[in-house]
Amino acid sequence: MCSIKRRAVLRSASLTAAASPPRVAIANARVFDGEQVLDQHCVLIEGGSIVGITGIAPSDATVVDAAGATLLPGLIDSHVHTSEEGLRDALLFGVTTELEMQGGFDAEGRKAIAGRDDLADVRSAGFGLTAPGGHPSELVPEDGPPGDGAEGPPEGDSGANPAASEVTTPEEAVRAVRTRIDGGSDFIKFMIEDGHVLGAPGLPMMSDATVRAGVLETRRLGKLAVAHTLTVAATEQALAAGMNGLAHLFIDRPHTREIVEAVVRSGAFVTPCLCLNASIMGRTGAELAADPRVGPRLGPEWLATLNGSLNRYPQGDFDAVLATAGALHAAGVDLLVGTDVSVAWPELGGMAHGASVHHEMQLLVKAGLTPIAALRAATSVPARRFGLTDRGRIVPGARADLVLVDGDPTTNISDSLSIKEVWRRGVRLAR
């Protein structure tokens, strides 16, 4: 009887072991954990999580030999307007999470995406708050982009009524914030835009009191308040209202000590969107499109878009914008990598999903950040500032969102584009 019982126990244990998810060891890699380069060179994945970081691969693991390569946390684009196509392209370039600053991914849409390992994950503000007829209405004709319109307008179409986001009083702002949060918005976006750097001067804007009421309600309900701010005046208004973050960097004037100190005092993070700023000033992403690590991975529509630009403010000084980003970083402000990429439409061009995250990191380095600081701005910093505690780091217990690249982007940021492998929740992306 004891022998029969023992055999049954052993058989049960064997079945349990067989049902366990396989353990994968990414071995011999240089490991950047989101903050620093580690001494250990082997990361263990089991199921969808990182379960350990060791010096050598254990004998029971399936080994991926990463000699000569660097393992990074999955990258985060902190400013997009996206779609399934955008999420698919993002993942190809190692961007495992996109933060949608205005668009159509409501709670149900995000839930469907969460279970798909062929797409990047997404968090969304839904539709931001703006004045009636205010930004971003000036960017899109009433009939949408030219062509077949398969992508829809760049701010997305969730089936919700965008008019619900148009507010004129503090009371309306409070109601709009509650509606957005009840609908599943992860954070709330506020449009502070007079239009003069976008070729549309005199755009309607929300009053200071309206913005402030919306921000107070957002923070009372435990969500982040983030502002669209492309001018110094808009930045000052956003800071006075108590924003948690600025989704843009001002481009109308060089920075001053006073404005840098005001951002520091506020504690707000800044997503400079340098790719977008360059596009507004007429610069294209042609150099990125010509990179053999980029062009072959994009369809013709996105290549055309990457070669386009907004060109709404050609008189702007891009070197001054880079200097502003560098000054904010030197002062201790958290900078986040974000691109403001939207749809395949050259008139909103200069950016492409996924690929432009790498361009943005290159521009941050040009602005004075070290390669490691630029990598932090695409991994651990946005994860911390947006409360994404399960990603942005290579630590035990985190999601196995990972990207393996040839070379060493911690010393040469361009190497981040030399992508070998991508994992989302431990699932290796078929390439």
C-alpha cells in the first residue's frame, strides 16, 4: 500500500512539474536594469515574470546566449496617440508599453490588448479636456486625413462624444474628469494651447479657474494630471494649476533660470517630445528612415510619414529646445521619453511608432544627457512617475518585458536600435 501511495505521489509531482511554465535564461548579456549596469549577466524568466538575476544560467533552464549584447527593460513611450497597428510596430522596436495622451483606448479596449503578446501594452487618458473648438481640432480637417482614412483622425475614435471633453467652467471640468475616470482613463490630459506655435493663433483656451478645478478633481481621485504645453505661458499656467507632469516642452522661447526653477519647485515631470518639436520646426525623420535598422521594418505609409513634418513653426530654434531639456535635466527634473507619434500621415510626420523612441533617446543625449540617463527616461523613470510598478526595471517579480540589442547602448545610445529579440510578458516576439 505504501509503495502504491508513493508511486501516486511521484506521478502527481511529475505532472505538476510538467505543467509548470518553462524557465528561460538570457545568459552572457550586459544587463541594464533600468537604473544601472549590473555585475550579473544572466536573467531568468518563468511564465510572464522575471524570477531571478544570476551570474550563470542554471542547468534546468533553456538558454538564450546573449554574448556581445545588452539586455534592457522593455521601453516605454510616454506620449503617443495609437492604434493596434501602432502597438504592433512599437513592439517590433522593443517598446513594450505606450502611454496614450489622447485617443480611443477605453477600459475594454485596453483589457483586450493586455492579453495579446503581439502588441505593446497601452495606458490611456482617453480624450483630454479642452475649450470648445480648442486644440487639437486645428490639426485635423473635418473629413480626417487625406487618403482612405483607414487610420481615422490622429486623436483616435473611441465612439465617445469628444464634445464631452469641451469645457468652459470649473463645474464642467469637474464633471468631465469624473466621466473620464469612470470610463477607465488612467490619467487626465489638459490642453493648454493658444495655437501660435502650431500655425493657428487665437485658439480657444480653458480659463485658469477651469483648468485648476479639473486638476484638483483629478488629484483628489488619485489620478495624474498631465498638460499639453508648448509655450512658456502655457507651462506657467499648468504649473500654477498643480499639474503632475508636462507632456511637452515649451518651444517659443529659450529657457530662463526662473522657468527652470519653477518646474523644479513644482515637482512635475517633463516629456520633452523632442522629435515632435523638431517636426513642428520643419525637420523630418529622414535620417532615421534611412537607417537600415529602421526602414525595412516599416511599411511605405510610415516611411512617408517619417519623412514628413508638421512644419508649423519653422522660425523656431531647435538648439534652444535642446538646451532647455539639458537645463531641466541638470536641475534634477525627471525627463521622460515620449514622441507624440500618431497616424501614418506625412502632415503630422517626422515620427513613427517604436522607431522614434530610439530617435528621442538620441536627441536627449544630444541635449546633454548621458546614454544611461536617456535609457532611464525610457524605462524606470516613466514607470515610476506613472505608477507602473510592474515594469521599467529588470528585477525579480517584474513583468518579463525585455529587449535584447547588439552592442552597448549604455555607452553608445544608437546601439539601442540594433534589436535582436523582444519579449512581452516572457513571450518571445516572432520576428
